Amino acid sequence: MRKLSTLLLILFLASCTSSDNEVVDTTATLPSTRAVKSSTMSYKLINEMINNYRDNQLVAIESASPNAIKEDAQSIRFDIETLKAFIASVETNARNNGNTKNLGIRFYYAAYPEVNKWTTEGYEDLQELLDDPITQQYGNKHTLIMIPTMEQVNGRHVDFNPLDVNTYDNGIIVDAEDVSRYTKQTTSGAAQNHGSLIPPGNTSGGEN
């Protein structure tokens, strides 16, 4: 048993070094050692919170006058790989630009523009949605936009663009509560959208 343990230890140490005896950097693949808060909720609470939205905010949206949004989206789904790739790109680009501050993702409640705008200049990011009869129905409906954030010295978490170092000091908006006040360092920045909306997708929670 002692020989076996020794052999396993040798194999483990060998796997941690490259052919030229340099240690391989595994930080990109290993999970963070920081304590992770339990990601669980009771089904009773989940159900109550979802129904609270449907009975209050959704009712207000669908009955608003004069801008009622009939059959507004109640959920949005993103592929795990899409989320992982987005987070990885934020971390990689921020690290490459020398940013080691506390990073995060802010979720903005948003609504798609009217479909008749999607083929015009400035709306190119939406044109792929015209290829599917389901996504063609996304106009004016609820969605989410994810924007990277970083912590400032004063403890504020501001939106920033990992691809633009000019946003690292003060962020990309003047006021994090007013998304309309984006500064103009670049014409586009790191963001994620285009999840699957339900409705108009399958209201049972299945795929579009």
C-alpha cells in the first residue's frame, strides 16, 4: 500500500510539470478556492416569487395604458456554454489589460425594439433574430442584457468594457442607475443578450 501511495504521488507531481520541468499554470481550469455560498432555494419560495411577478409586474405590463405588452416574456434561457464563454472572455480580457479588481456581471432588465427597426442601421445585432419565426416575435418583449462590472476604490461597482482600457477608471456610464447615460469611448462593448424568451417560446419551459 505504501509503494502504491508513493507511485501515485510521483505520478501526480509529474503531471504538474511540463516536459522541461516548468510548472504548468492550471489556474485557468481550476475553480476558485474562495468559499461559495450555497446555490439553493426552496421550491416553495421560488414558486411564490415567480407568482408574485406574474400577479403584479406582469399584470401591470400587460394591462398598461397606452403601451400594453401582450403576452410579455416571463423567463429567458441561456446555454451554459454561452454563459461560461462570456464570463471567461470578461475575465481574460480584464486580466490581459492589468485589471485584477473584483469583477461581476450586472443584469439589466430590457425590452427589444420594434421588429421594423431590426433591419436598419444600428440594429445589426438583432438581425439574426429574423431567421426564426419564434424570435421574430421578440419585438417589445422583456429581455436581459448582461454587462461586466468592476469594483472601484470607493467600493462602487461600475459597468466597464474589458476590451477598452479607457473604461477601467470610471466605467462606461456616468451613473450606474441610468443606463441611458453611456459614455462614448467605443461604439460597442462586451455584453450578452439573445437568450430564449418564454413566451413566445414553448410556455411549458421546453425549447423554442
